[in-house]
Amino acid sequence: MRGAPTILHLDMDAFYASAEQAAKPSLRGKPVIVGGLGPRGVVATASYEARVFGVHSAMAMAQARRLCPNAAFLIPRFALYRKVSDSVMRLLHTLSPLVEPLSLDEAFVDLEAGGTEATVEAARAVGERLRTDIRAVTGLTGSVGLAGSKMLAKIGSEQAKPDGLVIIEPGTERDLLGPMSVRTLPGVGPATAETLRRAGIHTVAETREAGEAELVRLLGRAHGTSLFLMAEGRDERPVVAERDAKSISAEDTFDVDVTDRTRVQLEIARLADRCVRRLREAGRSGRTVVIKVRRYDFSTLTRSETLRGPTDDPGVVREAAARLIDSVDTTAGVRLLGVGVSGLADYTQEDLFAQAAQAAQAAQAAHEALEDAGHPPGPERPEAVGERAEEASEGAGKPRHWLPGTDVRHTEYGAGWVQGSGVGRVTVRFEEPWSRPGRVRTFAVDDPALEPSDPLPLLRPDAGPGPAPQGEAADPSPDGTADPAEGMGQGPREAEGPDGSAGAGGGPGQGPGQPVTSRP
């Protein structure tokens, strides 16, 4: 482990929720919860105002609604988050060629590889400049941790939240880690923590005191040795610039367990198409098709088929997935389906389609016929909430439902976002990221003047550098309409596994403006 603080960890503060507050002036200073809105949805990110009520990422959305019923509940808008993330990652690459993204809102940077002097003063200057640049480019805030290893840098950024900077200086590691929970250490999940708890080990200091031999006895040689080194504050993991994906997949969770066999086959075909679309967007192909089925009793199984060579042909993937689902009994009901492709490559084997040309063409025709005929009886098909909003904005026609948070544009009133919908009506608040809180108006769901639109940038395009104006948050609209969080409708379902970007930092009631600190 390098002693000097040459590893930087950046974690954007409550990223999804903060982006929504920046985009929607009426929600600034108010609790905002982003995630799957259906009965089985989970929280992706909660704003700091919502965390005061105990809401956190990965919590069931139903519980979040009980804890904070007056929050604004919104679908994720990944098109916006990706644009903001790309801007942040470009800033990180100006610091060093070694940048290891962990998610849209989190990354490690090896400052030494970028030529930064290995001193506390130089690291602090880089961290402060980065935070300033992020605010200027995106209007959002990020927290920075600086240390001699990845583990400590991440701990530093968590302590810095929100909107702060913490430097863990050489020689302070053991004292810092000692009182922390053993769950702080990388690789310690619930099962490992329970094994250690039964042995009377709860903190990092107790882990260290147990000794390497005892940890090896409890956890095995590889895991025990690694855990002991990290308890000592030693983490030799390097920053890895390229984190190549091992697979690409698409999956959906259903509000109501699906028992109809035709519906299951249709969903598998649709997921295969979505998986291939992601595969092509990544410029990849793959040779192993995998399906995932989670049954009504939460038992999960996978089936896979390896092709003769890599492909990105939707017909081939769809046909393979159909064969795999035929071998699974789904009559008792399924709550989740997924289709993935692994064994990724950068090329395709063009003659693969010949192995199943007729069957694939028939599957394609049947799939299109079902799509044209409308959805089968039962609950609405479980499109990923973020994807469906994005697809709606690509000109494919009006979405079947106006989901809360969706970007819209009215021919008379301009840009706005959906607060909620129901009983044939949709409520829209018309405002822009750089405006004051806007007015609320209600329309028929099929109003021809109302169309889905792309997200607006968080900063005014013609404005100079600087944070997005915050305006006056949360006052009633000029037309006397209700609080902006009221009437937030529910989307039909969750997109299982959204990025839980909330992070561990930030106590109740904290907000931007925490002073920059360093750990002695």
C-alpha cells in the first residue's frame, strides 16, 4: 500500500435524486425518492431530505412510501444520468489515465499515474479542484476521499458526504478503522459478518486482534488472509482502467406472478431483443445465451446454451432463449425473467443464423404479430421503468402510461414533467432546470398537444460555468396548486436491480455545504 494519499475515490451525492432536484426547481429542498414504483419496486436513491425519515437505497418502495408518504416518487431517467456521468468521467480522465468507474456516479482515480505529486497538499488541491469543476460542469456535488489505498479512499468519501473532502493521512489507518464495523471491509457480506459475529468479532479492531490464523480457520485461507490484511489497513488492489463486462443482460420483475405460458414466452422474446440491443450498443457479441427464472417462492434457476460462435443476431438469441425456457416449468408462476449473453467478443460469426434460420424467422413473425395485436391479458408488460421512458422519448408514439418524472413538452406551455396520472388524466408541472418552480396543469392522457421529450440539460446551454440556480423551492405554485410532491402517481413496476447509488455517508438532515475536512 502506498502511504501517500494518491488514490482518489469520487462518489456523487445522492446522484439520481440530486439530478432530479436540479432538473425540477419545485423539488429542491424536498424529499425525492427515485426507483421502481410498482408493488415490488426498490429505492435506487433517496435525497438527503428523504433520508431524514429513514429511507435508503435498496429499501422496498412500499416501505419508503410508509416512512415518507409526502416525498416525490419518480422513475429513473437513465438518459439524463448517463449524460451527467459522462461529463464527470471526462473530468476524472483529465487527472489521470488510470480511472476505474464503478457505476454511473462512482470511480477510483490513481493520481500518481497522472503525475500528481505524492503529498497531502498536492492531493488536497486536486480534490478541491475536482469538486469545483464538477459543480461548474454539472451543477451537482460530489464527495471525495483521498488515501493510500482504494479501501481507505472509499471510506474517506463516505465520511465526506455530502459535498465534502476527507484525506486519510499515512499512519492513521489503524486508529481510523479500529472502531468501525467489520462490514466496512471489502468482501464482508452478511454471511461472512454472521460467521464472525458468532466468533465474537464485530469491529475491525476485533478482526485484527483475532489474528490471521483464526480468520483462516473461520473463513478459509484466501478470504481469511485477505480480511486480515485489510483489517491492518493494507489494501494492495490497483486502480484498473478497463473493467471489461463479462456479460450483458436484461431482466424484469413482475408486479403479479406470471403463470400463462404464452405470456412467459412472449416476455422471453422481448427480453432477448432488449439484451441484443444492449449488446449492439456496446459493440459486442457473445456465444452463450443464458436465461434466468425466479419462481413464485423466490427460488432462482438459470439455463444456458453455448452457440458455435459469437453472435449479435436477435433471431439467434431469441431462438436459443425460447429453447431454454421450454425446459423450465413455469406453471406455478414466475416473478422474474431475464435473458443474458456471455462469452463476449468484438466480432460476430455471420453464418450462425443458418443454424436456425427458419425457426428464428417464425419466432420473429410470431413476436411481431403478438406485438401488433396488443398485450396478452393480465398485468401490463413489465418494461424497465427507465428504459420505457427513454423509448417513449424516441418518437415511438405516446407511452401507454405517463410515469411520474417523465419529460414532456406541450405545444403551448413548453417543457415540463409528469407529476402523476390516473382516471384518464395526467398532471404536468411546467418548469425548466434554470427557471423558478412552475405551474401545474392537468390534461387528458391522449391530449395531442402533449408529447414525451428528451431530458433538458441541468445547466442552461447558453450560460457560463457555475452551479444550476436553486431558485425558491417548494412554495405553492403561482396558480395555487398543491405541493409538488402531492399526487405523485405510481409506475407499473420496478426495473429490478437499479443502481443503489446512495452511498453510506450523510446523516439525517445533512445537505450541501459541509466544510472540507482532512483527517489528521
